[in-house]
Amino acid sequence: MILKAREIASAVGGMVISGDPETVIKNITTDSRKIKGSDLFIPIIGERADGHSFVAKTLEAGAAASFTAYDMDKLNELNKGAVLIRVEDTKKALQDLGAYYRENYVKIPYIGVTGSVGKTTVREMIAAALSAGFKVYSTKGNANSQTGVPITVTETDPDAEIGVIEMGISEFGEMSRISRVVKCDMAVFTVIGVSHIGNLGSQDNIMREKLKICEGMKKDGVLLLNGDDELLSREDLYDFIPAAAVENGLKVYYYGTGEKSFVRAADIKENNGYAEYDLYIDGQKITHAELTVPGMHMLLNSLAAIAAAYFNGVDPEAAVKALKAFSSLDGRGRITEKNGITVINDAYNAAPQSMMAGLKVLDGLKNSGRKIAVLADMLELGPDEASYHREVGTYIATATKSISTVLLYGKLSSHIAEGIQAALDKHDGKEITVLHFDSLEALKQKIAEDVKPGDAILFKGSNSMKLGGLVTELFGD
């Protein structure tokens, strides 16, 4: 991005109240610690902190300019020559800037990726499949929120031919805001689960809010949905899609394993934990696909990627071949071996569906020792959070065959233990060792002392439970 301060001010309905309006801006940040050079700092006013308290520090660190919702007299510690752009609402101004940049400077197609779980993996798999025919730009890291998405848009590679933008939400109205920034040509859904149900209230609400991705979609857009998802494949789906999008020529296609899916997997086999299948498109067999990432849940992710590539003109056989180069992302199911111990780092985030998928991967490994699940709280699941955790415990006791040890951390995770015990009481003869820890340090000490070469260990929990850091401490990067 290369914009002058005066153009940015005009784009967001603001005003340069200090400094040189001709100042060139190349980067945008909401983090005062991440200054790249020629930055525009966006001070976000949050529940816990007001980013305006970092404006002076950020400008001193080399930022070129800052938005401000305040007048100069409230920022009197600043050098009066600092470039300040006065706006009414800094977060909205950031979104307006992203939308302006998309409309005026980014002419490539965008594919938006959303869903309750698996967004980042599907995003990267789509990028891999598209790479068979395009130079691809995709969201970096986890910048998928109403502040991250506008920045992602402004950072679009000018040489890219197509973009893949991850779009996550946790509250009402959020998707409407970011959909108008992205203005995607295609939207891909993973699943409708219960992540953030504490804020959104129900799965119907989650689906309705996520389908507002269509509000900003371009004319004749394409919506790719998981045909194996009970909610996304329901008969009254169109009651949840914004009517304006349908009137604007929206086309809906499914990927999955059922007959209604336009892009479909058949003759599915599991080969040592890896999925392989015959690929069908519009009823015609195309090729045989063999995945190089573990877990049968990756089958649907791969179909989403192939479908996205196909509808953008990439030869599906080339897309399947390109997917073979894809490997699991760190913190999202990546499997490594450290000192003879198999480590599954799936600790970036957690919901019931993704936790059970991770447990299935652990259960299917062919290691010589024990299978150990290290599980922490799943957060933002609302009033039924205890029930969701017990459901995971029931799954461990009844649907896995070889997980012998479960180490739990966090208040909510105690309900996983309840689910395990209740199910074991009904199944005589099966034994699972379950231990609960009140601190990460105690959990770390137990793992360090107890886990031996030949063992396989899964780490899974919500990101704020910090299991990812524990993986790094115990097993390195």
C-alpha cells in the first residue's frame, strides 16, 4: 500500500489536523510494538485499554501517522508536527480504509473463508490448490477479525492474481462489517459448530451471521458449502442467506461425500491415518486423491480447496497434485517427533468438533507406546459449556480405542473427566488414566517426568489456555 495521509483522510471521512498531509503511508498497524516503517497507527478503543495511550510511543518508534478520535488538546504529549488524522471512530475508519483500498486498488478476485472450525487450514489448503494456476495472496497468521481483515486487504501483494481471505466472527454484526471490506467473489464454509455460541446464542444465529458474508459479495458470486454439515445442507438454507445476494445472482454449490455434492469424494479409504478417495466433479470421476496431512477430517478440507480451485478455472488434477505439498500448520495439528516422542501440536484453538477430530488422529497413530491426550478448556461456548466438555469425555471413552491417558488443565476441563467416568461406568473392562491439573507448571512437570520415547501426545485447548507455549517449552519449536 502506498497512500498519502490526505487521501486516507478523505477515504474515511476524516481530517488531517496535524502534520504534513503529503506524508506517505505504506503500512497499517494496531500494535504499537510492530512498526515496519511509514506506518499508520490505528488506536483501538477497547473494553480494557484505549490505544490512544500508545500514540506518542508509536510515533516516537517511527510510525508516520496515527488516527485519533480525540482532538490535539487531549494528546498534548505529542510533537505538534506529528501527522494525526481525526476520525469519529478509529475502528470504523480502519474498516472504511480497507473497503476503499479494496474498491480502488485491489482488482483481483477474493475468496472468503469462514466457518466455526478449520478456517485457517482450509484457507491454506485453498491457497495451495490455487497455486497450480495462480500467484496467490492469503491472510497471514490469524488476522481474520474486524481489525485484522482491513489490514490484510491493504497488504495484498500487487503481483497476486487471486486472494484467499480468512473471515472470522465472534459477535453480531461483525461479518456484515468485514464482508463489505472484502467484497469477495466466492465464499467457502467449513462447518457450523458452537464456537462463540456464548456470544451468538445458537447455531442458527451462528449460521445466519456467517452467511452475511454474502452481503458484500460481488454480482454472480459463488457460495461453496460443506454438504456433510447438517446445518449448511438443510432444506431451508435460503431463509438464512441475505435476499439481496440471491437477487444478485448468487450460486450455491456443495462439496462433500453425499450425492448432492457437486465436488464429491467416493470410495474413501483410511491409510495409516491419512485419507484417500476418488474425486468426482458434477458426477464424473476425475482422479484419485491421496492426502499427506493426517486425519480423516482433512478429506472435507481438501474437497473445499479443490472446489474453490475448480470454480476459479484450475485443472482439478493439478489442484490435487498441488495439495500433496501441503503440510499441517503449526498449532493446528502438525505432527512432529522429538526424542522418540510423537507430538501433535493442535493447541491453537479448540471447539468440540475440532477436539474430537484431534483425538481421532491421536487414536489412529501407529506408535509403539501410550497415547496421551493433554486437553485444556474450550472457551466461549455459552451456558452449555459443561455439557460440551462432557461430550468430549464421552467420545474419548466410547469412540477411541487406544487413548490410555488424559491430562486435563483448566476449570472447565474437569467436565471432560466427568464424561469419561460416566461412560466408563457403563463399559466394564476399559481403563483410562485421567489426571487434572490446576497449573501449567504442574502439568508441564508431569509430562516432562512421565512421557517416554514411543509415546504419542496430543495438545488441544483454546488458545488462551497457553498449551502452545507448553509444547514449545517441552519439545521446542
